[in-house]
Amino acid sequence: MQILKFFIVAVSLIMSLSGCGSSEKIYADHDPAQDFSTYKSFGWLGEKPVVAIGEYQVSPLTMQRIMDAIVTNLEARGYLYTDNVLTADFAVGFSVGARDKAQTYTNSSSLDPWMYRSNWRWGGVYYGNYSTTSVNIYTEGTLAIDIFDVARKSPVWHGTAKKRLSKKELNQPTVDVNNIVAMVLANFPPTQAP
């Protein structure tokens, strides 16, 4: 049952990140010293270019779908995929997963002595303060793609998508991996000033 839950979360992560809406957080960063215009070919960072993060296990099928989507997306941009990363201009790795997070809300207020007569004390009225704290537990999914320059052996680009997953998305997963990969890679190669 636990493995089924892990699979559902992994698939939901990909689907929910790919859905249209303003709740996705897309972030990209790059090395401004890198000339991305020289890149023509790419390969995988290693035999297993994926790192699973968080409390939920990601299905091998989902990982393969992500790998296929990355290759398809980069080839559509004109880059040539090679099995031998040593002959490639850049190497690609990625991480995917989901973790439970907690968000707390605190509300503070003053007590009105006319409404709460139990706050009367000797010598006058006691105006009390009270606060309530609410905790909201939710699951956040993440997909990060990293690009490394093979010649320099250093990271040159990083893109991440994060999204809060709803219970509906966790319970009714459907997969559109190509969409989420396209969203993360939308800023690759980065626009560089001349």
C-alpha cells in the first residue's frame, strides 16, 4: 500500500506541476560567464542522472518518462543527444520528488472585558490577549533540471518547478511529463546580453 501511495504521489507531482495555473513556482539560474551559443550536443550526467528527493519514492516509469521528455525537448531545440557524455558539450541531470510541509498561521486578538466578564480582577479590568495557531500540512512537488559544462566540469544552468499538490491531484493522478519539462526548460538556454 505504501508503494502505491508513493507511485500516486510521484505521478501526481508531475501532473500537478504540468497543469495550467499560477500556483507553480518556476525558477532558473545560470552562470553568466558561460557562452551557451557554443552548445550543440548533450548527454546524461551519468548512468542514473536522477536524484529522488523527499519522503516519497518516485516510480522508475515516471523517471524514464522525465528522461524521455528532457531528450525530446532538447532535441526539438536543435541539440543532438549522444550516449557518450565525454563527446557532448553539456551534460544533464535532474531531481524529482515530493515532501510534506507545514504552514502555520497565528491570529492574535485582545479580549473585550464586557464580553468576557471572567477577566475582571481586583483593582480594575483585565484586558487579556490571546492567540490561536493553525497548522496546515500539505505536499509540495519539485522537479529540478541541471546542466553541466562537460569541458569545464562545472554547473552552468539550473531550473526548478515547485507546486503545492492538492488532495485531488494526489488521489487522481494523470501524467503530462512533457509539459512540466517544457516549463522548466523554457529559460534554457538563457538569454544573454551581447
